Amino acid sequence: MLTAKIGIIGIGNMGRIHARILSSLDSLAGVTDIDFENAKTVAENYDVMAYEDYNHMLDELALDGVIVSTPTSTHADIATEVVNNHNLKGIMIEKPLASTLIEGEQLMKSIRKKGMGGVVCHSEIYNPVVDRALAMIGEGAIGETKVAIHDRRGFVHPSRIPSLGDVFEDLGVHDFDIMARMNTGPAKVYAQGNLSEGVYNSGTVLVKFKDGVQHSFHLSREYAGRSRSMDVSGTKGALVLDLLGQIIKVKDLDQEPSAGDRTIRLPERGATIKVYGEPILEAIKDFIRVIKTGSEPIVGLEDGINALRVVEAARESAKTGDVIDLKIHG
């Protein structure tokens, strides 16, 4: 198993998950948080060093890499300071890469100039059910994609909203990245959202590509329960994904199983496919691979930028009511 010496900046909800996984991979070296008592508690659990200042951690521990899991609005500033002032092999940034496209692009330039590996933790891309579905779509299992419906809803306590940003950057980035792996090129974006204390806390985003493919996104942090699903329809059939249960249901357009003259055939007609895996574990293993081998990550900086392009288009449309032009880069 590949191992590396990695520290964590920010021990909130996600930082604690990263700490647990890194420790299980024998790669956790230290943690830091402005709430030093919180950092000490986590550090004691995993028998590593705790720091109040992340620069002290980076200076003292000679780390291979660091994970930035601080509040969203601080991602770009902290990551930029780390990149400019310390020599690391890699940096992983919790989603989103930054709060704005400009911040994200500037950060990407800094990381690339330093020659450092950069990973963005769009953890849903590391979900094996998404990986399997994207492979099947790429192999033509449902023909040409026509419509994709993305549903990502749950409840987030209002006290956490300031640290997470709006629903487009908090929840939407996962599905915007998935979309960018399915379709690229010019598109139109129309979005609506509901404000809660000045922040978009739920919204609907419609994206139509120039070639006619349509994606719709239902995003909410005001939902009783949790829903994470995708429904992708094509010219030959459809895939219905339960992202939480990690199940894919395969459907085809022939609803008559006894039909004698079938012209549509899918490789796994009517199948229910079950896969297993912990997405954040896979993301961290990818980060370690990047550190150890220098190879490209599954979710790189440009993927983070692509997702932010959709975030900003959705924000602008929700605010103005206009249809916004967008281009997803391949």
C-alpha cells in the first residue's frame, strides 16, 4: 500500500473524516485548527501532532502533502499561502476548489507554477457507482445521452451555512463535475434559487448543450432526509443511479421482454448492479498516488475550475433571471 506523510488543515466535519482515513492508511502526520482544543482532541485520538498554526505544522513536520478542509471561503487564501511558502509534493483541497472562478484560476496557476500535484475532493467522482455508470455511458450502453436528471438534497443546520457557502458551490459542484465528464462544449444555463439569510440554500439548474443534451439539477439543503440520485436517458435506454446505496438500475426502451424482433440490446438488460466503496477513501488513495508517483489525479485542478464555471453561471442566472452562456472544457 502506498503511504505518505500528510497533514490536515482544518478539523471540522470533513477534516475528521480525512483524519480517520489517513490514519487507517498510516499517512496521518499532524492536524491543525484555529480551535486548538479541537485539534488536540483529534490528534490524541490518532497519536499525531496538533498545531494551532498550519505554518508551524508545515515547517516542523517535513510533510509530503497537505489537505485543506477549512471553511469554503478560506480555501483559496490558505492553499495559496501553503503553495507559495512551503515545498510539498501535493495538496488536496476540499470541494470546492475556491468560492469564485477568479480565485480558483489564480490558485491553479500558483500550484502549477510550483510544480505541485493538485487534487480537488469532488468525492462523488470517486464513488464507484458513478465510475461504473460513466464507463457504461462511454461504452454506449444507453446509446447517445439525451437527458440527465441530478438530485442532491439533504438538510444542513443553518449554523453551518456560513462555512459552506451557497448550495451551488456546496452541493452542485459534485454533479457539475459529473456532467462535465459526460458532455462538453457550449451550453446555456438557467437557474432559480431560494435565499435563506442572503444565501442560496436551494435551487434548480438547467443546462442545455449546443448538441441538445439536457441536464437538470435539483439542489437543496432544506430537505428532510437525504437524496442522492441520477437518471440518465439515452437513445437506447437509461441508467438510474442511487448514489448513496451504490446501485445502478439498467433499463432499455423495449418494454416488451417477449418481443420476437428486438432491435435494441443492452449489455446488462434489466440488471441491478451493486458496487461497493467509500468515495473519500478512494479520493485520499488517489491523492497519495499523486504524491508518490507524480501522476495526474482523477479529479484535478481543471475539473475544479470546470465545476466553478457552472457554479458562477448558476449564481448569475439565479440572481438576474437571465439565461447564461457557458462553455465546459474537455
